[in-house]
Amino acid sequence: MSNTPAMSKIRIPKKQVSRRMRWSRWATFFAFAQMGAVMLMWSTSTSSLRAEQGWEGAAGDATFGSLALAIGIGNAIGCAVSGPLVDRFGARRVAIPSLVLYPLLYLPLSLLGSMVGLLATGILIGAARGSVDVVANVNGVQVERHYGRPIMSMFHAAYPASGFVFGFVGSAFAQHFTESPLVPYLVIGVTMSVLGLLFGRLYLSPEEHLAPVELAAADGADARGGLRAPAAAALAVMIGFGVLAFVSYLAESATFDWGQEFVRRTLETTPGVAALAVTVFSGAQFAGRVLGDALSARFGQRAVMAASGVIGAIGATLMLTAAVPAQALIGFGFVGLGVSCIVPLMLSAAGRLDPENSGRNIGLVNSIGVAGMFVGPAGITLLVSELGIAWMPLLPLVLLIAIAIAGPILIAAAPSFRSAGEEPAREEPAAEVGALR
């Protein structure tokens, strides 16, 4: 692609990042924070939703599970559908309706009584979440290209950070509104929707993307900044990224769904001590994402991907061989560190591999990856049923070893961040890339 006048307008002298790009970076942070806030709004309100719908006790588990499954299916659909829309219309045009509608779609759950309506709403919720997820990652990739250095892991760190804060907010609502989730859905949902309108306007339009020639012509990249290979080969790499994302989500799901029960039953400790397992995992995951960009810039994404798999596998081994709760908790921390950067690294590489189709590529990777969230519980349940809960860490152990081996190979297919000799971007005022719109 040649540089057009529109593209030359957005060239950044001396790799300095404009105020426009810094605002778009904050807008990307917000999308991940919104997903964390809304997810905790949902999770802290499930008891009141079940009470309102009459899904009490074990008898209501299957019905509630059907709604959760509908949301998961919608998520996969939303990822697959929204990616090409972002490529065609630009991140801003997709971000504004997605960020506005997603937090509001939970409201009908408290107003509908028909199971068909609830399941349809669940699919819409999942689809909107998938759209927010994809457009945030695509915009993040484009902003990352302007910065010329890894910044994707920090975007993903906003999700658990926001979830931690809104977990307390949701818990406060849950204590006062036990019969209906309508109030938290209104307060948190409307707040996040209004903020979504404001931040969505800061997303990039297609003419603000760097031309692919700005990418490094290295690491197997051609002059367009893409992979020097047929389209079928690039598609195979995307499927490979999706499979590894699936593996990462499955390992994460195993920890979240079975971690507390694993510690309580295998080490015969109290529920309170066992609950620390998931807390330690989440804290380590957040810390890993905060540190991930600096480590990627220092050692390279391939090295970080390999180290992630190895660290996670060490953690799973510590869990598997734990004789005391302290060892198990250390293992959970290592697994959290291990999985923290895997998905951000793969999405960053998927977006850089073919910038003009980053929406399609990220949507494909995400749609395959999120399937791990609802396949994971079934796989772990089968393992636990056949071998016993003491063997629960075995599946994450095997999967993380696979990531340590295959991940760096796939990451190598993506072009580097900058051409040889270029310095990383600096966050200093420069000529504006375009007026804030």
C-alpha cells in the first residue's frame, strides 16, 4: 500500500505519540475496564436474579446454566461477526454502539419472565460482549502500532483491576437488594453505558491507522507488513493462535471453577483458606499483565510466551504435588503469572500479522478461544470424575507445556513492531494526528 495524503497526515515524526493516540489508548483501557465491571455486576447479582426468577437451589441450576451457556454461545458469535465489521467500518463506528448497548442488555433479565426471552437476551448479551472484546483489541493493536512497542498486556490488566473494584460495589448492592438485580443493573449499567458513549468517540477511524509499510520488513514480513505466505498459510496461523487461546482459557477455567474445591478437599483445609487460591491466582494474573509489556519489550514476545508456558507448568506441578496449603497457593500464583500474558500476546501478533484485516483475525482467534470457557468445565469434570480431584492440575500442566512449545513458533510469524533502527514511541506532545473527534 502506498502512502496517500490521508496517511501522510497521520505519520508521527520521530516516533512521538500524539495527544490523539494517548486519548485513544485511554479509551481502549476503558473498554477492558467496562468488561470487568459488567462481568462483576453480573456475577455478584446472580443470587438475586435466581431469586427473582424462582431458580432456587439445585432445581434451578440447570435453568441458570442454560442462560450462562446462551451468553457463552453469544460471545463466540459476537467475536466472529464483529471482526469483519470493524475492518469494514472502522473501530469507532463499531465501538460506540457496542460500548453503549452492552451494559444495558442485562436490564431485560430482570424484567422478562419468559425463558425464551431470557435465552435470547443471553445470546444478545454475549454477542455484545464479544463485539466489545474484539473492537477493544483491534483498536489496541492499532494504537500499539503507533507506539511502536508492546502495550497490549496493560490493556488486558484493566479487566481484572476493574473487576476487583466493582466486585466490592456489586457485593454492596447484593447485600441490600436480595430479591432483584434491577437496581445494580440500572446504576452500574447506565453509568458504564454513558461512559461508553464518551470513550467510544475516541476510537480510531480507518484513515488514522498506520499504513502497513510502517511495520518492520523483518521476521518474515513483506513490504506490506504482512506474512510472506499465501492467505491460507496466514489463516492457518490464526487458527493456531485460536487453539492456543482456547488452551489458555481452558487452563484458566480449570483454576477458577475447581481451584477452591481442589485445595479444600485435597489438603483438608477450611473453605476460607481454600478461597485464597482463586484470589492469589487473580492477583498474580493482574501483576503479570502489568509487567508483561516491559518484559516483551526487553526480551521479545517469543521469549515471554515460552516463559509463560514454563512458569504456568511449574505452578501446575506445585499444585499437583502440594502437601501443604502454602505450596498449593504458590502454585496458583505461578499459574496466574503463566496465563496472564498468553492471550494478549497472541491477539497482538494476530493484529500485526495483517493490519488491514486485524478485526477478522482477532475475531477468529477470540471466537475459537472463548469456546474454552464452556468446554473447559466439561473437560475438567471428566478428569475429576475418572481420576479424582487431586489430579485436577494435570490438565493445565499438559496444556501449558503445549503453549510453551507451540506459542513461540506462532508468535514468530508476526512482524516486529518497528523497522530496523527506529526508536520506540515516546509519550511526548507532537503534531496532532487529527483533531479529537
